[in-house]
Amino acid sequence: MLAMAMSVSPLLAQSTVQQSKSAVSPGPGPAPAPTALPSLQSLENAVRTQDYTAVQLRRFRDERGGFVTVQERLEVDANGTERPDYRITFLSVVGELPGSRVTVKWQRHYLQHSSEFFSHGTFRVRNLSAAVTNYSIHDFGAVTRAGRSARRTVVFPNTVDKAIWLIDVDTQTHVPLYAAEYDVQLRLLAEVEAQSFLGSVVPWVTSLAGSTPFASFVAARTSMGQPAGLVDPNLLVASEYQTEAIHVRVDPLNGRSTLTMSFTDGVDQFMVVQTPNTSDVFQGLPSSAPGTSTIGRFRDPAMSALLFWEGGVSFHVAGRGSLLRLDDLAESVLRQALSSN
């Protein structure tokens, strides 16, 4: 299986060749002190403690199966937890002129979804003990990335329906300078590639307007006024996952509250989003006759999203496309919702 992971896709090979041509240190200097090889623990520690600023390329699959490459600036201000403060700034779409239709579209996407790109769009150790249980890590030698010394590393899941990660880990900070996500057939799903990296950040005032964290489902539901129809997801079909975070967000336009619960196995994630007092847009469809329920599904190689309504609550279940059990999980949540009404 290790040999399989090293069969690099054409896109990955191209980006590696490009960086190796330009990855020249600016003048002579002392050789860096030797450091320990990357481990799940050192990667998790970097999330907790390492500030940095990077200009990077993020590659998304488009509707034709190709890739759109967006340049962004990422600023990370570590706060001692697995959820650091951060800012993502859209810079450009590679190959597009400023002001073009495609550029304007991606500017809008970043305004609306940059938090999801950071929180869910690349590799991170989110819970060390769970990651150690559910993944193995393997070193494949020294590389140069963004002009810095790095170690090429592969992180394998212990089950076959999760992403395989190839990452180039900065030798000094243990921050990934490159992350490629593959499915079990070794199809490339997404990439993030640093072009420049600075191990510091200019602090800013963090604002999570309208979003409040809670320690439990019960506390979050209580804060929302105990609306009917909400469920605490049963994770029997994904028992290696555990609660990562629970937030309630109040929409400033209509005052509607949304409960977002994210779950992790230490590296992978999925989310269950519940919004009470919403209308079922599937009503009237042939599949939504009385006594039946409909789950709408979007799936591509990179992501899956399932949507359904029950008891006046909309449910949105989302995760990586490689997590095939997400369909079973959505059905399980729907059965919970049906039994509670």
C-alpha cells in the first residue's frame, strides 16, 4: 500500500517539478539543525502553537472534473487549541484576469465560505488520541517546498473509505507546506500548495459574530429555546468519530438559529447542521408523498452533502466524498428525527 501511495498523479508531479525549479534558498547560510521526523503528535502540536503566514495555491475540482487554482493568503494565529484563529484573503484565480467573471465568482465564494476552506479543506490533526488510533504515518524523505526544507509524509487511514494524505511537512515548524488528498483508488481530490511561508503572523482582532460555542448538544439546544425536532446524532455507523465542536449561529438578517455539530476521527471530519422552523422544499415531489421522506444528495470525488427535512427542521450532513458511510449516517439521523416526532 505504501508503494501505491507514491504513484503520483500528473497534477501532483507537475506541481512538484515547478516548486523544485524555483525552490532555491536566497544565498548561503548555515545548515538547519536536525529535527525529529514529523509525527501525528508534532503535527498536532504545530496546530496548537505555531503562528504563520503563507501565500498558497488551493486547487478545487470544477464541474467538468478539472481543477480551478486559486491563490490566497492564509494567516494563522495559534491559541493553544486545535482550532486556531485565522484569516484567509482571496488574491487571484490563476490564469484569470482581475475583474473577470470567474475571478468575481471566486471572490464571492471566499467571502461566503473561507471559514469552510480553512476548517475542512485540508489536512490537520484535530484530535491526537483519535488520530493515533485511526491513522498511521510514514516518512518518505527530504524535499524542498516553498524554498524551505521539508519531509514528504504519507498519512494512511485504518479504514478504506477515508482520504489518504500526502503532505510535505516544514522541517522547522512541522506545518504542512503541501497537502494532497487522495481516495482509496488514488484519485487526487484536492491540493493546497504553499508558495511562500513565514513562521509568524501580524495579530488582529478576532470576531466570530453570531457564532457561540457550546460544550454539549443539550446546552446548545437550550440556548436556542428548546426547539422541537433537533436530534443529537447517533454515531453507531461511524463509531470512531467523536464530537469536535458545537456552535449555534444566529442569522443577523432573519434571527434564525442554526446548530452546527462537527465530528472527527482525529483527522477526517463531517458535519451535521440543523436549522429549525424551516420549510421543506421537497414537499410536493413524487418521492415525498405522505408517509415518505426524501434525502437529497450531492456527491463528487471531493465532497458529499445530504439534505432533508423532518418536523420543521432542515438537516444538512456534509463530509468528504471518500467517506462512503455518510449516506448511512444521514439515514440514521433521519430515522432519529422521525422517531422524535
